[in-house]
Amino acid sequence: MTLALDILEWAKDKPDLAEIHYENKANGAPIEITIKFDSSKPNVSINENRLAYIEAPAIGRLALDIAKTQPGQRLNAGELIGHIEGAAAPSRITSPLSGKVLRAVAAHGAPIGYGDPIILLEIKN
Amino acid sequence: MKVLVANRGEIAVRAIRALKEMGLSSVAVYSQDDRDFPHVSLADEAWCIGPAGAKESYLNMERVLMAAKISGAQAIHPGYGFLAENDQFANACDNAGVTFIGPKGSVMRRLADKFETKKMVRRAGVPVIPGSQKPTPTVEIALSEARAIGFPVLLKANFGGGGRGIYLVPEESQLSRAFDTARAESRAAVGKEELYLEKFLDQARHVEVQAARDLQGNVHAFVERDCTIQRRNQKLLEESPSPFISSEVRPRLLEAAAQATTACGLTSLVTVEFLLLPDQKTFYFMEINKRIQVEHPVTEELLGIDLIQLQIALALDEPLPRITNDFDSRHSIEARINCEDAAQNFMPGEGLVTRFEVPGGPGVRVDTFLTPYVQIGTNYDSLLAKLIVSSPAGRQAGINRMKRALGELHIEGVPTTIPFHQKLMNDPIFAGGREWFTTRYLETWIPKQQFN
């Protein structure tokens, strides 16, 4: 478990990475982890799903709290991280769960559609 | 110039196609459950505006307008249904500086009052269904009015719509009870009690006329469509010209439609609906639809015109071009293919479309959003595709072409009404085109059929 997270931690400042494949067949307890990155739309799959997206609650222009959404920042469930400019309710963007920001996948000030991913979050227990 | 299409399904595809041919930029909007639908990828850009379901997306004015704002769209095509006849939305577009492709909001609002509409149309010399000229406040007044009109009568709620709030009163003895029931139900449904009477024309056919009017007031009425094949007030098949409108009657009918359009102050594309009596020359104005209609391709194929491009051009203040109503011996028919099981009382279905093949050849057109492996749910209306055929050789040739095309149309994975249309094409009364039948024809016809 911690191995996968260590790998992600290692990878987070390497934005050009397309895929990581880790294998360790030693000690009679083989481990195999594959992580794929897509710069336009992160589609990450590991053998334990510890990742989630914070998604846009409405269509409009994204207003992000830059400080709170830096990679490494920790968020609590329900914490406000921004809002959708101009939209009627719901326009508040809150973190659905407690976790750590891995990366922002949408830019502050950019137009964004309903359900579009904004932040990739790593979920803690 | 960028135009947002505020709709989904086949009409969104239709509008985007028109925009492409006009060299205009297209913007699609979609609900989350529509994200893999063809109109989304066909448009130049697309925005998700809400979760599944029309209420949170296509019907949500604020979200549609936000999509127009962030995409920079300068006009909105509302399609049909959804916000197409919503005067509030038309006004909101105005306020946002976006051109609404349809009539003015203030005009649509005035026409929501049916008395007002009928008054304007009657004043223009267009025959209107005999009935009350203002709301009927008491059962005593209703009785004297009904006697003047002649039973059977229809008792209608002024603010009902879509076939609701209509009560048939076959004779005098039943009027009092119907009046009380209608009043109570109207109060419960819309908080208002306004009722009125109308003569019940139970031998009538439904004939409608497409009209176009530009912002300078020039108006054109197109050759009529006959939409008598209906089930529960829903059209299943439309054709043009009507087999029961002669070349002597047609000019009067089209002129009436043009005058009704002008009298109501409507612009853009509208459809004027009439009831035609068995004498095949008496017709009455029924109502006016202020949007493009599902069956518009019937007129397009008959006359060789593009109504959607015309609608967009008129909205951009272009003048009405010269349009001919010559159709020689052409005939055009449209079959609506719905996701319904004719063998199970037309129960709506759902599922994954596993096979989809379209017919081809001369005079065959399919308007659809279908593509193999598209998922059909029950969140929206059940229209899958429109199969439109046309022939230069008359109605029988058109019917033969429809039969041929239906045989080549394959949709699997979901129930469809293809078997219904195949049976209808072989019905001697429908195919004969001479024997009169009414909008209630299918009521007795359908139970006699075996659909597999």
C-alpha cells in the first residue's frame, strides 16, 4: 500500500511521465503496480483505488483557491477550495473526502463544464 | 459567428448540420448521461451543463446561457420541446445579448392566452373552431353557450396544454357534472378555474401549414402536412401534400395560415394547425406552434428546401427568399421510429443499440442520432429516428418507397415501431388515400393488428 503512494509521491513532479510499471518478484510475495498518466485527462488505475477527483459542480469559469490546491496540500472533507464564477447554486467547490492534493488538472480562470475534473486527490483512510 | 444548440438527439444533429453548411460555428450542450451522444462530437465544441435528466440540463435556462457565455455563442437554436417555446428563455437570451432563433419572447407570451390568440386570428378573417369567446364563469352560461354551439362540445381549461384539461360532453345532461369536475381539476392543477367551450369536431383530420415570416413582415406559407395518424394525440406519421386537400382548397388554406401568422405578430418559422372537415373544404384554426417541428423534413423533401437554414437566416435578419410551392406530383412521407414496443401497447423501452443500418437509394432520408452501441435510456422522449421518403411519382410510389426503406432499416437491441409502420403501409384504408378517417383511426385499428 505505502509502496504505491511512495511511487506517486516520486512521480508528482515529473509531469511528462506517461506510465510507471513496478515489479518486485522477490521474497515469494510478488508485487506488480502499473500507473498510467494522461496529461489531458488523468486516468489512474492502481490495484487499490486511493484516488479521487474533485469535479466541477456547475458550468462556468473556474475560481480556484490557489494556495489550498497546491500539490501536497491536505484537505478535509467538505473543505471549500473554490467556486464556479457566475453560476447559480451549486457553485461552491468542496473536497468530497479528506486527502492530499496530487495535482490540479484545470486552470484557475479557465472555462469548465459540469462534472469536469479539477483536482486529483489522494485519499487517506 | 457561433451558434449554440440547446437541445439533444436528432434535432441537435439536424441543427449542427445546418450550421456546418452555413459555415457557422456550432456549440453543443449535453447532460452527463448524453456525453457520448453524436451531437456532442459533431459540434465544433461541446459543454457539459448538468447531471442526467432534462431538468438539470436542457431545461435549465441559467446553465444553457452560461454555456453560451463561456463559449462566446451569439445565438441559440432551441430545437423543439425543452425551451423552444419558453418566452422567459427568449427574453433571457435577449437580456444576455444572445439571439434566440425563434419568435420574440413578448409575442410568445401573449399567445399563451388561447382566447387572445383566437381573437387575433378570428379578426384576421381566419375561421376558428366555434366556441366561447371568453371564459365561461358559470354552468348556466356554459349551458346556453353549448346550446348555441351544438352538442357534442369540449370543455377545456384555458391554461391546460399538451392534450390535458379537455373534457368531452356528449349531451346536455352531462354538462353540469363535467363543469364541476373540470373546474375542480383545473384549480388543483394550475390554481386557475378558467374554462371555455369548443365545438367537438369528431370527424376531423389534422392538417397543418408550415409558415415563415421575416422581421420585415414578409410571410410565406408552405404546402400543408397531414398529420392525422396519431396515437393518444401523438403524431406517428406525417405526409405532404394532404390527400384530402385539392388544388382548389389549398390556396385558401395557405392564405389562412399566412394571415394567422401575421395576425399573431409571429416571426421565424411557425406551424399553424387546422382541423379539416369531411367536406374537404371547411377548415378551422386550432392552434399555432411557435417552434420548428419534428416533422419539418416532410416539407423539406417535398419542396427541396432547408427549413433549419431558413430559420437561422431569418433570425439573423435576412429577408425571406422567394420560395416556390410547386411540387408537381411529388409526395413525401415521414415515419417516426420510436423506442416503443407496438406489441406491448407501445410501452417505451431502453437498451443498447447493437445493430443500426440505414436504408439508402433515391428519395430516402434518415434523421437520427443513432449510431451502433449508443445507450437508450428513459430520461428523454422515445424518438429514435425519422425515416422520410419522397417520390416524384405520387403518393402510391411514396408508400412503396416507404415500405422498401422500412425493410432496409435495421435497429436491434431496443424495441422499435418499425413493425407498426410496416403494417400501416399495407393498410388498405391508409394506402388507398381516398377513404376518410380521423385522428382516432388508430384507436380501433391498432387492437386489430398483430405486431411481432
